[in-house]
Amino acid sequence: MEKLQTLKLMMQMNKMAFDNNYSLMMNAYEENNFFLYTFFLNQSTDIPVETKNAIEEWLQGYRKGCENLKEMTDDGYKMVEKSMSTVGK
């Protein structure tokens, strides 16, 4: 039973590390996104509208991908926790 408890603690620590790294990654994304829009896209007059739209779509796709990664990882941790809870019974 002690091994199972150790494994549960390891999984909790992994989840906490992932959540913290994800939070840092998204904060960096938000800051970079703000500066990109504020100083690059909105103030540049020589960038065509199609290019601005392509960059915006690319950034939205990146954000969606990050959100999907977070969802899949959270679901994976939930499945592992569920399976661990049934092992001890």
C-alpha cells in the first residue's frame, strides 16, 4: 500500500509541475501576444491586411492547441487517479 501512496504523490507532483509550467507558458503567450498586437500589427502601416489576418489566425490556433493540450492532460491525470483509486480496493 505504501508503494501506491508514493505513486499517487508522484502523480500529484507531476500534475502540479505541469499546471505551473502551463500557467507560465500561457502568461508568456499573453504578454507576447499583447506586445505583438500593440507594437507590431496595430502600428505597422506596411503590413497587408491578409498578413495580419494570417498572423491572428495562427495565434488563435496556437492558443486553441494549448487549451486542447491542457484538457487532454487533465483528462489523462483524472483517468490515472481513477485507476489508482480502484487498485487499492
